[in-house]
Amino acid sequence: MDCPVCKPTQTLVLAPLEGGNLTARRCPSCNGHWIRSTDFWRWRAIAGENLPETPAPAGALAPPEAGGLRLCPDCNHVLGRYKVGHGVGFTVDRCRHCEGAWLDGGEWEALRLRNLHDDLPQIFDDEWQRAVKREVHELTTEESFRRRLGDDTYRRAQETRAWLDAHPRRSELFAYLQLKHRRD
């Protein structure tokens, strides 16, 4: 079983994850992990309750994203890439044929820090991926406004928006602002 990143130059070896309750195949060279679907679901049955997601630690950096076509170590099909989202800036590879998952070195640990490691199959779900696309679109839009308005004006606009969103009579305030805007 060859590493999908290091290709035929590196063979994957059995490696315990999660206190030995989850078995993965690890690449000794790039430290990536291949997790078979059956092994993951067996671990989830033992692990029990789904852990709540935790916020990203301040200054967290995403592991570097590797490129290139990757093949499944088990069945040799092409691996699909899925964005994790939720403030995590990397993708996870999955075989659509055997449903195994490849995580580059450091990615399992990054998911574990956020308690997203037990949500691995959901990351591949269409609903999750649509939410990630919305998240990316919102972040891109916010960044575009920040650049166009400048940092100070953008910060003040955010404060105003937060105040309006929390105000019990926000609909009336929006109506007033639109009415006032049309007169000017």
C-alpha cells in the first residue's frame, strides 16, 4: 500500500490513532494518514458521543496544502478533495469508491484540536460542502468591503451593524435609514 503523496517510493505502515482505538496507515516520510472507512466507523462506535466543535486557537496556521493528483492506496481510484471549512484552511482527500480518507501530515491533529476529527464523514457531505462555500463567499465579501472601505471605516461599519443587529427595533431603524437615504 503506497502513500498517495510520496507515491511508490514510500509504503504506508500501521499506526495507532486516538489511543490505539483507531488504526490508520501512516507514511513515515510525509506523516500523512490513510484512514479506512470501516476503521473510522468502528472507532466512532467505541468513542460514543460526538464532541462539540471548539473555536480555532489564536494564530492557528493551516498545514501547507499539497497539490497534484492522488490515488487511493486501497483501490487506486482518484481521491477527491474536500474543504474542511469552519476556520480550517485545508482540504481532506477521500476515495469516492471505498470511502477511505487521506489526511496530510498534521491534518488529523489540527482536526482533533477543533474536535472535528469525529466529524470526518460529514466533511464529505454535500450539505457541509455547501456551508463551506457560503462561509468562503462571506469571508471573501467581508474582505472585499474591508479593502474598499479601509480598516477604520470597516471597523466602524461592523460596530454599527452589530448594534443594529442587536437592537430590538432594528426594522424601524433600517426603514428610517433607507428613508433618510432616499431624501438625500
